Amino acid sequence: MLEFDILTIFPNIFDSYFSESIIKRAQKRKLVKIKIHNLRDYTTDKHRTVDDAPYGGGAGMVMKVEPIYKALHALKSKIQNPKSKVILLSPKGRQFNQRLAERFSNLDRIILICGRYEGVDERVSKFVDKKISIGPYVLTGGELPVMIIVDVITRLIPGVIKKESLEEETFSF
């Protein structure tokens, strides 16, 4: 079973998408497990602040390193299997494609960090294995890209959809 851990400040965005259709069936069959983690739960102030001015200056606000670090630390302490990756969604990342999805579908666990605002504090880069983008454009956050990535990877897991369907697809390599 492939486990997805999604770190976000908007956990409710995922409810309807992941509770329908093929992804819902994959979860019921225990082929995938999707856990949503609210980064605000890893803050220490009463306002549950997740953003701040960029460390070193710059325009806008970035997501703070502390909540992301604490969430990753909590999740990684539970990971026994080395077949896991931490992925940051970023317009600066490598473009996600079918070949990359196929590689990721062989992992046991994927932790996906949804950026927001002007991105995440650059220090977060030390804790991620890959930065991934879904295209050459900027979105308001990483939640939509995460849904796309989870969808693409999930359908590649044996038993989620029929093998014949995968073999006849346009983007098969």
C-alpha cells in the first residue's frame, strides 16, 4: 500500500476530491492511504501562524520553516521503510510527468508539502528530496498540484484500474 501524507494549511480542500471515484475505491481496497495534515497543528502561537516575511527579505509572505519541520519530524519518526520521499510542490521544481509518476508509484510513502503565498521559507529545501512543479505557471497554492500528483500516481498502482487501460493510454512509455 502506498501512503500519501499531505501537509497543507487548507485540509478541507481535499475532502470531496479524495472521497469520490477511483481514488475512493483505491482507499477502500487499501491500495492507497491518504492522510491530510494541517500545518497549523504544528505551530506554537495562539494564532496558529504559518506565514512570515521572507528570511533575508523580499516581497510577500512565505510559509514558515518551523511548522513544516515539526510536521516532517513527526511523520519521519514513524517511517520505518526507506522507500519514501518528501516532495515540495513549487513552480521552481522539476516538471512532473508520467515517467516520474511511474517511479513514485513504486514507493511506500510520499510526503507532499503544499506551498502557499510566495512559497515556503528557503530553509525547507534542506528537508525535501525533490521539488516538483506541474507546469510552467504559478498557482495560488500547492493543493491542486497535489491532487493531480496523487491521482496520476494512484491510477498506476496495480489493482486500481485495469491493466489493459494503462497499456492503451496515450502517454504510455
